[in-house]
Amino acid sequence: MYAFPEDLRDAQLALHQTRAAYEQYAAGLPWSAEPLPGWESERQPYTSFRSGKADSPGYTAEQATEVARYQAELVRLSIEVSTHPYWSTLDGGVVAARMALKHAHEQPADEVA
């Protein structure tokens, strides 16, 4: 297997956790960041279903700030993981190692090394 440095494992785990927290937060936000009117489509053939959205009030200042904070943290962690010096120590197989790192938090550290 791969001997991922602890700081790389920690950064990858933080990236997973931050992404999950952001997705949970974003699920409760209005469908549009800016105030936009809602809409309803025409009735679809062979069904009575009509898709549509209610009016979006847009994000509040606090919501916009929180979204920006999450996005900045996701970018920072992504850069930290993808530019870690560990990757330059590998002689090929970087893609396979990167995929293994994404699941390294599922195993105890001694099993990954």
C-alpha cells in the first residue's frame, strides 16, 4: 500500500468533512443566490406533472458569507492535498495513489502504511 504522511491524510480527511458540511449547509439555502422569480413549466405529455420553482429570495448576507467561507476552505484544502510534496516521491501510479488516499480515512493509519 502507500505510506501517506499524516499531514496529507489529515488534509484529505478535512477536505471530506468540509465538503460534507458544505453540502449539508447548501441544501437548506434558496435555489438561487440572487433574488429571482419562480417559474412553472407547461404540463408534460402523458402526465400531469409540472416542474417549477417558487420565488427565490436569494441568499442573505450571512448565507453568502458562509458559502464563500466554505468555498475558500475547499479550495485551500484541495490545493494542500494536490500539491503535497509526497506526490513527487512516487515513481508513477499517482492516480492510483490519489484514489487510495481518498479512502485512507476508512482504515487505521497502520494498515495504510
